[in-house]
Amino acid sequence: MAEHRRFTGGEAVLEVNGATVGAVINELEVRFPGLGAALRAGSSAGINGEIHAEPEFVAVNPETTIYFVAPLAGG
């Protein structure tokens, strides 16, 4: 996902701590300024294989895998 990778210097896989997806996004914002806002601007999240359109309050643990998907434009 090139749109989000521009904040991380091209890194696609990151390890981040947090009890919820929102806490993970907050930590990503601290480490990579601008990324948190980009993720909150309509991104969906695949959490352990399940898609969530509003993932902020979904609980996660150290074994959770999260994939962020940028919003799609067009028709």
C-alpha cells in the first residue's frame, strides 16, 4: 500500500503495541507523524482476516495481525 508506506519510509510490516486498533494508530502517529491521520481518513482494517470499516475500538493483542486498506476512489 504505497499511500501509507510514504510515511514509514517504505516499510510495509511494523510491530506496534496497543490494546485497541485506535491505540495502535495512536502509536503509529507518534512514530510516523501523519500516518495516524491518514489511517483515520476512511481506511478500513483487516483484523485477523476480518474486515472492519470502523476499527478504532476493536480489541487487539500481541498476536493480532492488522492490515490497513486505504479508501478506494472512483465508481
